[in-house]
Amino acid sequence: MKVLLIGSGGREHALAWKLAQSPLMTEFYAAPGNPGIGEHAVLVPINIEDHEAVAAFCKDKAIDFVVVGPEAPLVAGLADRLRADGLTVFGPSAAAAQLEGSKGFTKDICARYGIPTGAYQRFNNAPKAKAYIRDQGAPIVVKADGLAAGKGVTVAMTLDEALAAVDDCFEGAFGAAGAEVVVEAYLDGEEASFFCLCDGRNALPLATAQDHKRVGEGDTGVNTGGMGAYSPAPVMTAEMVERTMKEIIEPTIRGMAESGHPFSGVFFAGLMITSKGPELIEYNVRFGDPECQVMMMRLKSDLLPLLLATANGTLDQVRAEWSDDPALTVVMASKGYPAAYEKNTPILSLPEAGEGEKVFHAGTGLKDGALVATGGRVLNVTASGGTVAEAKDRAYALLDRVRWENGFCRRDIGWRAIERETGADTV
């Protein structure tokens, strides 16, 4: 098969690394990719926002299958444009991608189909949003409705914090994404990430994971796109997975089909496991980042047939096998992230990874032939082990051999799972 992968982040490097292992692959391209992805695929300098250019490349190279990694091209309708040319595409239509593109849309689906989630209201002006917040009290959650690169969510523990978050949205801190806000109830519990392939009718549960959103150790400081992750998530027991499928995923599949937007792709359900069970925080319509990195490390099956069955509507004919060994990834970020940071700082060298280890490139580039850090989250240092503690030790041992002066990381990734393993207080 001739395959084109869309994207350039750590998630796409993990997908590229796994896809490249498939014996079905004959030619592999990535647009635009990054230096790590370039180890596995031919990089194509296409602007992925230019859907016509992507379509022309697919026609020129007789591409058989397109895998869309990030959410923005899906929300913008890239999958629809390519399917119009008869291409097989992994990723939802623009209409179905509203599950991530509009938090209000998702909340409305939840309300219509009885999917457990926090109570909410949608607002298109600040005074009404603030009046509702004052009425509800804190803690409370304020979300920019649209895509905000993981930064449009404020879990406000005080009224002042919530009111300031409303101002941020309506005063343009998140661009067009903040033109409408969703204010929702604060859910108390433990967060988990649940992944499931869906072909519009059939569903195939994948792995579970937990990530660390806060920039500081002990899960303190501001939210980021994710500072590390591990899989599986201990809180996602077999019973909790079964409940998530029955109470959240299956009603969503039915609801999207009945709404005229059948969903084909990957559901990434951000969950809060509360005293009542699993409740939906939000949906993403692509693999998580950095959750994808630990999932691909654990996946024993060939990824390509799984994604292809999703796109072709034959998901009931495949299954996924997973390693029992946990995997853990640590994000190395540019100093200053998630606020302003210096770009194009030199990464002098990366360590050679052993079996069950991998350094995924998330925000890297080449400048005058040398590797540099171009993003906020730059490297995902990943390892597996017999326990989460062992995976953590291996990942940090690998990370400590990275030569990049402008990088920083949290040193406590996996603390919650390790606490469960050892019974000790690790924070």
C-alpha cells in the first residue's frame, strides 16, 4: 500500500513508527512531518491547510490510504475533500469532527442521548456567562467552544478565576475559538483517557491511558497540552471500560448516526471517574498526544489493518493485541512553555534507544542541517517496563542522556499509578 500520513507532531511520529513496521506498506509519505518522522517516511513539504495541494499529491503518487493525525485538518474538512476523490481516509468528516471542534456541540449530543457529563450552559456573551457563574459558584469549568490547541480550558477554583477566564475568551485570547464559551460543572474524581476505533457502526476498544496536564510536579501549575502519560490507566478496570462503552461510546455512535454525521475514526474520550462512574469531560477525534506514544509502544498488532478497517467499515473483522507491560512517556519541553519560549535552540544529541524505548520528535526541525527545537513540547522520551515504576526509571534514564540545554521536564510522571503499585505516597 502507498500511505500518506498528515501531521508533524509527536503523535504523528508514534503513528509513523508503528505504521512503518507493517508488511503491507510499500511506499510511505508524511506531510509535512518532522525529522523523527523522516526516519520512517518520505517527507513532503505540503501546506496541509491547502486541501487541493494534498489532493493533487495523492493523485500524483497514486496514494491508496491517507491517515490524518491532527484535529485541525479534520475539523477543516480535509477528509471530506480527499474522499470526494475516491480516496480511503482514516479520520472523521468535518461534520463528525465537531465532537472536538465544538465543545457545545458535544454537550448537546450528551444531553440529547443521556450521556453522563457535567451540567452545562452555552454562552455567546460575557455578561450572561458571568451571571451564570456567580449563580453556580466555584469550583467551575470555563471552556472556549472551538479548537484552542489544548489551552482553552480553565478549571477555576475561585469565582475570580472563572470570571477572568470568560474575559480571556471573549477578549480574543483564543481567537475565534473563544467566540462562544461553555460553562460546566466541576467534576470531582480521577481523569483517564479512553480510546476506541469506530467505523460508523462498529466499535473496537483500544487502550486506556492517563496524562499529566499540569506543567509543575505534583500536578501543579497551569494546564498544558500534556507533560507526560502512561498506559494502561489503573483506574480503568474491566468494569469501568465496559461501562464507558455502554454509557458513553455506544450512545455517541448511535447519536452521531441519527444526527446524520456517522463517525469514522478514533474516539478519544477524556473521562472523569467519579463516585457515580465514568463521566465525559470532552471528546477528541484523533489519537491523544502524548497518549498515542505510549499506546503505540504497547500495541502488538499491525496498526495499518486496524486503521484501514476503520476507514472501510469492516472493524468487526479485526482485533487489537496489547502488551501487558505498561509504557510511560516524559515530555521534554522548551523552557518557558506553556508561555513564551525561545525557538530554534540546538539539540546537540539524542541517545540511542534500546528495545522497548523510543525518543519521539514532537516539535523539532532542521536548521542548517542541525536538529533544533521548534515547538513548546519538543521530545517524548518513552519506555516500557514490567511495572509503571520500571517504565518510569527506563524513560528517565534515557531522557538524562538527551543533550539539549533549553529543555525541561517533570520528574514525577506516573506518580499516581506508582502510588497504586507500591502503596507509598510518591508525591
